[in-house]
Amino acid sequence: MPKLPLDEWIETIVGWMEDHLKFLFDMISGAIEGIVNAFTWVFMLPHPFLFIVILGILAFLVGRWSLALFSVIGFLLIYDLGYWSQTMDSLSLVITAALISVVVGIPIGIWCAYSKGAARIITPLLDFMQTMPAFVYLIPAVTFFSIGVVPGVIASVIFAIPPTIRLTMLGIQQVSGELTEAADAFGSTSGQKLFKVQLPLAMPTLMAGVNQTIMLSLSMVVIASMIGAQGIGAEVYRAVTQLQIGKGFEAGLVIVILAIVLDRFTQQLFKKSDRKRGR
């Protein structure tokens, strides 16, 4: 029985896109690289000790003493281990990927919540994006954007955007029908109903999706070190290839600290916004 030439079809499509859409990929590459470089410049501008002090103050303002203390001790350990610049590079990549995912994902989630046809088409695509092995995304990313930070960000966005879309859609769909009917009865427009009723009520669910997107972005940024993405993931990859157990543990510990700080920061921000809305 002849084999379905799926691999040849995919390669033909990718080749056509590479030949005819190069200008688009160059524009996207320039924009993403500019955003990453801007974040890196901002994070590297203050002295590490000043950055840690600012981080501790922000952690105290959004959370509590425990979060501030952990953030300060954790980043002091990162500085002491000598991974400061790599951590700032990884943080820039994570924030860039998460920002793009949120900016693109929330409107798509709203669209899916309003349109059953869009949901039927996009939901299987999200299943595909979430179940495809993460390493597979590196191949087309390198094909279209060469190696470096840009394909790392692109692969991270593809891998991390589904939770934002899914939970935005779910949050809006869970808003009580009586409330939307009341908004319609008072003459609200579609925009007023969305921004003043549905999105505020869906915010806890939506923010849970944003939190998951940030965590997935960090995990994919580490994997993207295989295609030249800068950051702490490159140190992990180097330690694995050279069997440096101690270096690998140090770099892994840095990733754990960064992940916990990002996770607790976002959770505390969401809880604080919920308390304000409650009052």
C-alpha cells in the first residue's frame, strides 16, 4: 500500500512560504528582536543589587513579606552563582513570548466565545498545538527565522498561547446568562457588555490562563536554547551535552527560582485585582 506523502506536502508548503513570504518573516523577526533587546536593556540597566531591591519592593507591594524575602534571596543566589546576565536574557524572552501570547490570545478567545463556528475551527487547532511535541516547533521556526532569539520566541508563543485562548473563552462562556440579558435590557452595546460585564466577571479565569502561558513560555524558552536562543537554557543545554552535573544543577536551580517568582508574582497580582473588584 503506497504511503501518503504527507512529509513531501509539508515540505512543499514550507518551501513556498519561505520563498514568497520572506519579507513578512523579516518584518516579524525585526519586531520581535527589537522587543527582546528592549526588555534586556531595561533589565540590565540597573546594577544587579538595585534590581534586586526594586524586585523586593514590588514583591512586597503585590504580595507579602514571604514573597519579597524569597525573591530577594533567590535573585541574590542567582547573582552569586554567576548567571545574572543569562537570567535577564531568559526573563526578556519569557516576557516577550508571554506578551505576544496575551495580546494575540485574548482577542481570539473572545472571538471563540462569541462565535461557535470559530470555536469549532480553533479548538482542534489548540488541541494540535498542545499535544504536538515541543521540539517539533523548533524545525519550522528555524526554517523561517534562522537561529537565535526570534525562533525561540515564535516557538514559545505557539506552545504557550493555547491556555490564554481556552480560558478566555471559558471565562466569558461561564458568565451568567441573566447578567448579559440584564445588560441587553438596559441598552448596552456589544462593546459595553463585553468590557463592563463579561470581561470583569471572566477575569479570574482569564488570568489563570495568562499565568499558565507565562509558565509554558519559560519552559519553551529553555528548550529553545537548542536553536541558539540566549539565556539560562543555553547553560542547561551545555551542561547536558558536556555531562557537567554540578553546572546543570546550578542552572536548573536558577530556572526553578525564576519560575517560582514569576508564578507567585502573577498569582498575587490577580488576587490583588480580585480584592479591588470585590471592594
